Amino acid sequence: MKILVTGGAGFVGSHLIEKLLAAGNQVVCLDNFYTGRKENINQFLANSNFSLLEHDVTIPFESSVDQIYNLACPASPINYQKNRIETIKINILGAINCLELSKKLGGIKVLQTSTSEVYGDPDVHPQVESYRGNVNPIGPRACYDEGKRCAETVFFDYHRQSNIPIRVVRIFNTYGPNMSEDDGRVVSNFIVQALNNQDITVYGQGEQTRSFCYVSDLVDGLIKMMETNNWTGPVNLGNPGEFTIKELANKIISLTGSRSKIIYQPLPQDDPRQRKPDISLAKEKLNWQPQVDLEAGLIKTIEYFKKVL
Ligand code: NAD
Ligand code: UDP
């Protein structure tokens, strides 16, 4: 198959492409390197099944492919808040452009990487797909949260109106090799700080919780969802293990043997207090559940950062 991956030079995209190529597919990576990096895809350039389309997803594009995975969008709060209007455009116009391409090609499958952020600061715990969320529509994170929510709307309306076969996945915090050291997300921040024996910056009291999924598990789930028949989702993909941010900091200090100390910094506005996926649907419909626990995933990620720092 020939598969288009938008955002393929990013953290998740680079792992997805690796797996799709290994399975014998041809892959077209569309990216404008807004947050992605050439280093993440250099390894594929010599592979004749790989091609790079340097392009902005907000501008319509053409490519003769059999499937589309839409990942193009900055994912870290620091990056998606740098230019909030651009984040909204990437989410909405990017979704429309992928779906229009599918329509032109006669209705090929398009998978949207949505996010646990659609649940906002959740009052339902753990989060099930039927929960409609608690998002502040005018807050600093709204460009991403509401952008992703509207992208889901766009996907479902193309499905209803034009019969496009869509797949919608709500990804919970995912980590692993190929994250940028300066991307600002908590796992990469803490590992880089720990390896450099710098202070570990915990925001707030560190009592907020997150569930961390290792990237190989996520990629398996994305491919399973794409391959499933007659089901649009949305489906949660994430690791249901739940940890406070302080627990994460201590785990990373201990696994790296670092001399770093924890310091406390202000909690960003609208930072969700808790997050944990209910993955019953993914288990039932996709026979999917994570295989890599937090400690094993952190060890692999620490090894990666030791090599690149
Ligand atoms: P990332 O920032 O590492 O990668 C995003 C990629 O999209 C980058 O290569 C970037 O250059 C590209 N991109 C951004 N704007 C673009 C544009 N206008 N045109 C073309 N390419 C553009 O993020 P990631 O962690 O790999 O996330 C991938 C997708 O998964 C994103 O859509 C993100 O919202 C979603 N997601 C990720 C997580 C996570 O924890 N990693 C959680 C929830 C959702
Ligand atoms: N966080 C932190 N220190 C950091 C980076 C993040 O304490 O250096 C916290 C952040 O406030 C949030 C959690 O870690 O509560 C996860 O943040 P991240 O930006 O990785 O993703 P989010 O789940 O907020 O989108």
C-alpha cells in the first residue's frame, strides 16, 4: 500500500513511518518541519519506498495514495501556544485538506490523531469515549483542545455527508525516543534535566496525574485502528497506568541516578488535574492494550537521550 503520513517528521510520525516501511508499504511523509526534524526521517531517505513531500498541511495537496494518517500538528503545549491562530488553522484546514484528498481519490481511509485534550480538565475519571469533556473554549490551551474537537467534527461530517471512511483516535500522553529535547513535554523535560543534573521543574504541587504510553504501543494501536473495518471510533489509545507528576519526577531521578533536585514552578492555566484513559473499547474492538510499562519505557527513552544530548 501507499500511505500518506502528515506530520511524519515528528515524534510519533517517525515511529509510525518506520513500522509502515518495515511492513513493506510505500510511505509519503508530508511535513513542513514546524516542530518535526530532519534527523527523525534521515534514516528513511535511502529507502526507495519512502518519499518526502515538504508542504504545509493547511494548503491543499495532492498525492496518489491508499490511506492517510493525519498527524500534522504541534503537540506540546509550548509549541502549540507559540502561534495559536496557526494551531487552529493546522487542526481545521489540515483535517479538511486530508478529507478532501480522500474524497478526490474516491474515499480512502483517513485516520485522525485526536487527543485526550478533547476531555479538557475532566470531571469523569477515567475518561471514556462517551464523555463530552470539560474544555475552556477561551483559555490558552483552547487553540489545541478546541482545534482538535472541531477537527473531530469535521471528520464526522465528511463521514456523514460524503461517506468518507474515517478513523478517529484520541491519544493520551505518549513518550519515547525522537522527542525533541526542547519540546517542553514533561517526560523529555525531566529526562533532559536529570541527565544534565539540573533542577527538575515540577509545575504546581506535582499532584496532577497523567498516564504515559510508550510510543511503540501507540503505533501498534494506530495501525490496528486503521486496519479495522466498519468502525469510525473515536477510540482512546493510552496506557491506563496513572502517576502524579511528582512520582514521575522521582522515578526519572532514580532511573538516571541523577543529582537533580525537584523545584516547584507555577501551574500553567487550565492544566488538567487528572487524566487516565478507559481503554475498554480499544481492548474490545481492536484487541489492543499497552505492553510496555512506564519503567521499561523510561529506560529506553533515557538511553535515547543519553545518545543525543
Ligand atoms: P510533534 O510535534 O513531534 O509532530 C508533529 C509534526 O507535525 C511535526 O513533524 C511538525 O513539523 C508537523 N507539522 C506541524 N504543523 C504542520 C503543518 N502546518 N504542515 C505540515 N506539517 C506540520 O508531535 P507528536 O507528538 O508526534 O504528535 C503527532 C500527532 O499526535 C499530533 O497531531 C498530536 O496532536 C497528536 N497527539 C500526540 C500526543 C503525544 O503525547 N505525543 C498526544 C495526543 C495527541
Ligand atoms: N509539567 C511539569 N514540568 C514540566 C513540563 C510539564 O510539571 O517541565 C506538567 C504539566 O504542567 C502537566 C504535565 O506535566 O501537568 C504534563 O505536561 P505535558 O506538557 O507533557 O502534557 P499535557 O498533558 O499537559 O498536554
